[in-house]
Amino acid sequence: MRVVIVGGVAGGMSAATRLRRLDADVEIIVLERSGHVSYANCGLPYFVGGVIEDEADLLLQTPESLHERFRLDVRVGADVTAIRPEDKVVEIRDLQTGATSEISFDKLVLSPGASPVIPPIPGIERAYPLRTVEDVERMTEVVASQPDTAVIIGGGFIGLEISENLRRRGIATTVVEAAPQVLAPLDPEMAQLVSEELERHGVEVLLDSTVSAITEHHVEFAEGRTVPGDVVIVAIGVRPDVHLAHEAGLAVGPRGGITVDGFNRTSDPSIYAIGDAAEKVDALDGSATLVPLANIANRQGRVVADHIAGLDIRVIPTIGTAIVKVFDLVVATTGWNEKRLREAGRAVAMVHAHPGSHAGYYPGAERMALKLIFDPVSGEILGAQGVGGIGVDKRIDVLATAIRGGITAPELADLELAYAPPFGSAKDPVNMLGYMAENVLSGLCTPIQWSEVASHQEHGYELIDVRTSEEFQQGHMPGARNLPLDQIRERVGELTTKDLVVTCQVGIRGHTATLLLGELGFNVKNLDGGYQTWLHSPAAHGVDIGAPKSTKRG
């Protein structure tokens, strides 16, 4: 049997090497258009910044090493120009010689990846994408010439990673994002923390900004502003590379990726598709989704190899867990965010927490912001986000595992997680999210979100800040009245209305005050996440999230 794999890197090479381990006799041919078949594309931004100093460290395997160990026939510079499913043949053009040829197959695996989105902007040909080793080689050569300024079009994962690495090189950097926030998978009150971190390290962030033209040394915007940019990088996103599949008559799904079944077979049962080019099944609603992540591509490559070899397959949908480093911040997410859930008409409940990475009395604890979103009836975990220092990755991985395992939000309180003062707290942040969710679902407390405070005030609710007077004087929400938690019993007679919204720094004292005031006959709601969550929300800056705004503030 001959298996032909179009495209290497994560998905293609995982399929090839796994299949060889399962079958010593199958003929495996890998066709890769670029000059490198196995490289760490997630490390490309860090090579630009000099964090990874040797380009060879990015190159995981070569055609020679793959043949020596696995007897794979790996051909680089091999451009597959057409697929003829009825003949079980692929047409190839050698990019060095221009010679054309054909290869027959018994099984074909498509792993062409995705292509950078290049908008039709005048002068866009001067912009650099960052997708392949060849891309990073060109970009590194330009960066080595020591340009003064750089503009990155796109505030997603790659755009922010490259912005950090350009600043590391001492280049004045601007990130331009057409949306009202960076990092679309986050909700706005979490994304604001990221924008502030970028600005703290000297990256200018322009939101709701549309590039209209790129000139020799500048980037022009539709609103008339001009920003210097000796180097321009386009990192808007990627789209599945499906031109071969489309021309071959294979089904393409609603999200623009190749349609596959649970075994990653396309509409032609002898052809598989994996990685960024293939649509996935979303674990929350079963819809088609695109999740361009290396770990998913690796798993799909293994699934295809197992299916070709006749092994049993577990059909697993995706929950979309991702993480990125932005200077000193760790930013991670899993599942759906609040915006997407509300747009889908899904009822949601949520809690925000601001715990330390480990016990506060042990040196070195770092604060993090966590958001847990869950079903208000069943407690099903729908999504989670984390922004902070050390320990964010650990918590998001636990929450992603909980989603995969069907653990509900209140059941997070029951998890026995490793604890010692240097690593966590006796009540781990994940446990705390579970306790908070249990309080909400049981009806013990009625939280409101940062986006609801203004409307409650308009309807006659009084905003009570139960922090100390010193904390209150350092900053507080508009219209708030200071009534410290330890003085509530003695000063409760000062309250002139029964309808109250209570806030504190992160929500913990507010919860205590809410229960106390409830016992005293008041109608009380606690601001989820407290002043700390509100402070980083659009509401704190008088901004409608849909309104144009740069993150720059006076």
C-alpha cells in the first residue's frame, strides 16, 4: 500500500511517523512545498527576537533523518498542483527544476495547513507574513538592519508574540487591530489587561483602527492618522488552504475548511484531511469550527494513521484551549467566551477571581485574573480565561481537563489538587472558582457583572464599597459610597435604600457583606470580581465596547 501525504510539519509528519511505527511495509511519501518538512513554527516569533538564537533549533527533522529512522520518502520543494481522485493520482511540480510528474496513491492525506490572510490594502506587498521558515528568514534579515519602527497589523496571538520580540530588538512597535480589543478569544475585561501590558512595555496599541494604505515608511489609516513603520508585519490571521481539495471536488464546510468525519476522512473515503486545513467539531454545540493549533494537528495525524492501520479510534471534538506569552503576562483560554455564548443565545453565569499563584505568605506569589463561564442551571463549564503570571497555565489546563471530563463548575471545589505553599494554596484558585460557582447556582448570592452596574444605579440601586477608607481613597467606582465591611453593623442606619450593589477589591469581602446585609433585610447584589474586574473593563473608561477607541488614556 502507498500512502501519500501532502504537507509536513505537525499534522503530516505525525501521520507519517505514526503510520510507520504501526506498519513497517507501507510505502509512505511526504510531499512538502517549502524547503523544510518538520519545524517548530510556533517558535518563529522567538527566533526573530533572538530568544531562540540558532535557526537549527527550529528544524526538528530533515528528509535525511526521517529516511534514516523511519524509511520515509520525504520530498521538499514538491508542489502538488492537482489531485485526481478518480485516478488516485496527485500531480507534482518540482519548484527547483520546474519538472512535472505524477504519483499514484492508495490513501492520500492532505495536510496543507493554512495561508496568511493578506488584505487588499495598497502597498500590502511591503508587509511580511510570518508562517514559514522562509518567512522568518526574510523578516530576521530586515530586523538585523536595525529599523527604527515597526507596525504589526493584527492583534491576535502571533501579532502580540512578534510585538514582544520586536521590542526586545529595540524597535518602536505599534499593534493595529480593527476590533475593539486585542485577542478575540478573550472577553473585553480580560483583554484590557493585555493591552495595558503591551503599553507598559512600550508597544502602542491602536484599536478600532483600519489600515488604508502602506507607504515606503508609514502606515496610513482610514481616519487620517499616519504611523511610522519601517517594517510592516501582517498577522491578521490565517485561512485553511483548501484550493487543492476544492479543485478535486472534495466537500468544503461552512467555515471554509475541508469537511471531514470523525476519522478525518473527506467526502472521498480514500482521502483524509488534517490540521489547519480541516474543519473540527466544536465540543460545545457540535458545529464546525476552525482551531489552528499544533496539538490538534498532531492528534489528527495520529488518528489518520491509526485508521489506515485498522485500529479503533476515539472520536473527540475540540474545546479550543490556547495560551500565549505577552511580555510578563501569561494569557490562556479554553472553551467559549461570554461574547460568543451570548451571540449564540446561550444563557450564561460567570464568576471572576483574582487569586495569587500560591500561598500569599510564601514569597513570590503573583496575582492572576480568572474568569469561569458556566450554565446557570446545570453548572456545565462553558469556558474559562486566565491572565496573569506564573500558574495561569496550570489552572487553565485543569479547567480544560474538567470540560473534557464533564466536571461541572461546582464540582471544581471537590478537586484534590497538589498543595504546598510554593505551588498553590489550601484552597487552590480552581477550587475557589468552584466555591463561587456553587454560591451562584445555589442562590446563596446574586452577583452582577461590571457591565450591569450602571443600569442598576439608574434603577435606584445604591453602590456600596465595603473596602477600607484608605483603599477607597486610592480609587473607586463613580457614585460609590464607602461603608467598610467591619463597620456595617454600626452604620447600617445610614443606608437610605433597600436596593444595594456591593463591591470590594476582588469580590470576597463583597460576598460577606452581601450575606450580612441580606440578613439585615436589604436586597443586595455583589459585584462579581469587585473593583479589580471593573477597573479593567470598558465601563471603567466610559467606553461602549462597540465604540471606536484606542487603549491610550489621558
